[in-house]
Amino acid sequence: MLSALMATTAAACFGVANFLGGIASRKDTALAVTANAHLVGAVLMAVAVLVWPAAGAGPADAAWGALAGVTGGLAVVALYAALALGRMGVVAPLTAAISAALPALYDVANGTALRPVTGAGIALALVAVVVVSAGGDAESRQAMPVRAVLLAVAAGVGFSVTLLAFSFTAEESGYVPLLAARAVSAVLLGGLTLLRSRVYLVDAAVRLPAFGSGLVDSVANVALITAIRSGPLAVVAVLGALHPVVTMLLARVFLGERLRGVQRAGVALALVAVVMTALP
């Protein structure tokens, strides 16, 4: 129950963070937006480690966190760039489908046993992501250049590796892996931003959504690592990938992107899947 609740919370927060990051990336580069968001995240994670120190953290935990920082940071850049280029209601589900399927397959292949209702919930969640992704109208598909599709796929693979890296950290390491991840990604992406534009901060017009994305993303990562440490990775991966539902709804409300009947059905399937996987 805790794992499903935390994974769903992470999905909701990731959905908000992705929406804010996508909005900011339409007026500044995805690289700069992600660097600024992850700098905010690094500061917040440093505070979290100071408030809740972890005596059991070792070099391996920091190393896995650092790897997650590299893959996750580059994945976010790819996602924000894709969101800026294409329709949010198509990009986000495509990325989510990949980021859910790969870790779930890895977990099941390594012998994780799932109750029938949990397995059915996972399958239904994957169907929901595909339905939401494939349900766009002709205008949505025409607004999806090949580059946006490739970036969305790259983001999905990057998020899969990130999730797996976090799953290899010890529970006793607390938030140290998250701090390592955000510190590495902030330095890496910040350095690339400075090399490219010689200016670290994003444009003043988009600092609020960029910084807001970093704040909400930090909450999402805390919920995600809590979920990973309290339940099967397959469940966490799939429920955590439901963030397109939130991104899509926000795009509908604030950007006027339309939802077709099949996409609304996908949202309903996602909600049912959450309930099924959370059943004791």
C-alpha cells in the first residue's frame, strides 16, 4: 500500500514538474531550464540530508546516485526539449511507456513474484499509457516532428536507467543517493549550459516555472525512492509512469490541448490501475 501510494504521489509530482519544465523550455533552452531546476533540487536535497542524516550511506550508494544523476539529468533535458517541440499530450505518454516497461520487465525477469491483481493492474496501467499516447487527433500527430519522437524515446530509456540505479541503493543510505544525483546533474548540466551560452540562469521570464519544476521534482524523487524501498520495482515503475495523466490534464487546462474520448478513457483506465495495484 505504501509503495503504491508513494509511486502515485511521485507520478503526480513528476507530471506537474514536467509541465512546468516544458513551459519554461518553450522560452529558453531545455538544457538551461533543467540545469536551473536541478540546482534547486541539489540545494533541497542537501537540506534534506542535513535534517535527516543517513549513517548507513556508503560509496556504492553515492555512485549509484551519481549514475542516476547523469542519466536522469540528460533524460530530463531530452524530455523538456521534446515537450517544447511537440504536443505535451503525446510526448509525455510515449516517454512514460518506455520508462515503465523496461524496469518492470527487469524486475519480473529477476524473479519478482506479483499477486494476480497486481499483475493485472500493471498490465492495465501500461495499456492506459499506450491508449493516452495513441489517442491524439490528426493535429497532434502532425505537430510531432521526428526529432520530438526520438527525444521522447531517449528520455524514456534514460529514466529507466535512473530508476534501476536508485533501486540498487541501500535503504540505510537515506537521501544521500538523491543528493549525489542532483549534485552531479546540476554540475554536469550547468557546465554544459555555461559552455553553450556563458549564462547559467534562465531568462527572468521563465525562472518561476523553471525553479518550480525543480522544487516539485525534488518532492517527486523523495516519494519515488521511498516507493522503491517499500515495494516491488515493477509496481513502482508502472505507477510512477502515470505522470502523463497529470501533464496532459494541465496542458488541457492551461494550454487548451484537447482530449479525445479515447484519451479520457485512458485516464480512467489509469485510475483503475492505481486502485488495483494498491489493493492489499
